Amino acid sequence: MKRFRNILVVPEHLDADDPGLRRAIDLAETNAARLTVAGLLEAQDTPDYLIPLHQEAVDSIEDRLKVAAAAARDRGVSVKTTLLIGRPFVEIIRTVLVEKHDLVMKTARGRGQPQPRLFGSTAQHLLRKCPCPVWIVDPQQSPERRGVLAALDPDTSEPVQTALNTKIMELASSLAILETAPLHVVHAWTVPYEDMIHHSPYLRVKKVEASTYIREIEERHRKRLEATVAPFRRSNPGMSVHFVKGLPETVITDIAKEHSIGVVVMATVARTGVPGLLIGNTAENVLSRIDTSVLTIKPDAFTSPIAA
């Protein structure tokens, strides 16, 4: 069973009611993990005449960090605090590298009219560049949404991608067990060039050949999905597997709504090895539409572009 041992949480508001902080305290207590609560102060060079204001901001954040830490200590959690000054995502990733955190949890900014997306710029940078799993907690999420959804793409023979799918299942399965939450698995599959096969006047593919081709692809996807989830059926006998034809960004968001999913576990790194492309198009599309918390992971060999 996968357990997190060294969690870094970045609340949106440094108080005991912050949803991300509450969630991190729950997880740290369940996992007997160490917890670090981070406060952020985005600062550049401070002119002399602004130094008193800068120090006032530092003192205010440190006072609120003490309050946040007290909420964890009251639950018996081993906790410390840190104030990160600089560019937020850079300082968070540097802290992860130095302190060897195995999970970052951050409260999302939430949605509003000026900001329809759930994830702000700091969260998006973490999703792309943080080497350890990143859990973005939706502050507006209903408590009735408890399910865990593992989003898989098992149609591959690449060892790195196969290992990544297994890692997703390990995290989602362990989380569902720890929280006695229902576990769902989803794989959205498509047929390459299906419209052309059916409608192109140049291909002239016979209907029987087209049907055979589509069935073969469906069967290949189904077998690879089953091979991925089979090792986890014994530990999760109530697991629900959703094998759906369609675009991942549509299928995943629909399944999450339909089954009251509280957190989607998914990968963010593209299969391609093109330097600088740190998030896949599929993940980007899903994250732009998802309306629940997400726990994102990267391959074990992933190296962050941010240095410690």
C-alpha cells in the first residue's frame, strides 16, 4: 500500500478552516506522516522605505502559520512550518527537492467570474514541474463527493507509460482503502482516423473491414486495461471500471460528476520526449474542465527544470 510520509501543504488561507489544510491534516494523521505547512510571500527586492511593511507581512504570515500548525498538533500530527519568500512555485519545488517531500497539497484558488479555471498559475506550474505528486484541493467541493477516480491510458507498450499507469492505480487504490471511499477506474478510448474510415471517398474501406478494425482496437484497449487493474481487484473488491469510447476530457469529467468523485488521480506528463513539453495535451484538456480535486503524478524518472 502506498503511504505518504512527508507532506508539504500550501493553504490558500492560513487558518484551520482552509480545505487544503484540513485535507492534509487528515491524510497526515491517517498515514502517520510528517506535515510541513508553508506560507507564501511573493517578494522582489524591497526598497528601504518598504522594509517595515515587508516585515509586517512576514510577522503576519508567521503568526497565522502558528495557528495552522496548532490545528495539526491538536490531532497528534508531527508538524512544522516554513515561510517561502520569492516566486511561489519555484520556492515550493525547491523545498520539495531539499526536504524530500513525497506529496505537495495545495488549496486551489477556487472559481469565480474573473477566473473560471480552478487552478491558478502557481498550481499550473506545480502540475508541470514539481517532481513529486501534486494534489490540488478544490475549496468549493461538496463533502458528498468522496469517490476516488483513477484515469488510465494503458494502450501502450512503453515501459515508462506502463509503470505510470501502475503508479496511478497504486495511489488511487491506497487512497480509496485508507479513506473507505469507492474506487473507480476510467479509460477513454478512441479509434484513429475513424471518421475517415467511414466517410472518406478516397479510402473505400469495406464496412466489414472497418468493423473488424474497430473491434480489434477495442479488444486491445480492453485487454490492456484489464491487465492494469487486475492486480488491484483483490484489495478493492468493489472497484468499478469504466471503459468508455470517447475523448478523455469529456469522459473523465462526465464520470467524475456522475459518480460523485472527490479526487481524480491522473498523470500530467506527455508521452513525448520533446524538451519543455511537461504536460500532455490530454491532461491539459482535462484539467481545464475538471470540477473536482486532482492528484497528479509524473514518471519516476521525471526531472524538474527547477534546481534546488
